[in-house]
Amino acid sequence: MKAIYHTHGTCAQAIELEVDDQHIIQSVNFVGGCSGNTQGVSLLVRGQKAEDVISRLQGIRCGMKTTSCPDQLSIALAEAIRRIELNKGTNEQN
């Protein structure tokens, strides 16, 4: 599933991501933000289970902000998993 998540409270404006039906992260691209850091995070999470990444990144803060780009990625991944599972349920009913 491909998705675009519009971030809140970070320098990055959005996160483009793709997660497969087994919840494996295929790609992540931050739009905006600190280029080196977001590129590094994107490469490190590729091929990982979304649930594992969520547990590691959830709650990370950036300076005095209540969130961060990694924290926003955890939210985006949780939303992607929710949509994948909803789609599975819809497809099973048809």
C-alpha cells in the first residue's frame, strides 16, 4: 500500500511510504526536514516490519517539540497498517 501522510509539528511536511500486506516497509521518503537525517531513517527502516519500527520510533522528540520526524513516521506506519487490515477485511467479505 502506498500512502502519503501529512506530518504535524515537524520540519518535514509529509511522508511518502509503501508498506506491503505483510507489513514490511518497502520505501519511505520524507518531504522536507533535515535531509541527511531523514534519508538515513528512510534507509534504515526499509525491509523492516512496520510494527518493529513503530515500537522503536514512537515518542521520540526533536528538541522542545512534542514530536519528531521519526515519531511522525511511527504514526504514519500505524495508519498504513490500519488501512491494510481494513482492506483485507473488505476483500474477504467480497
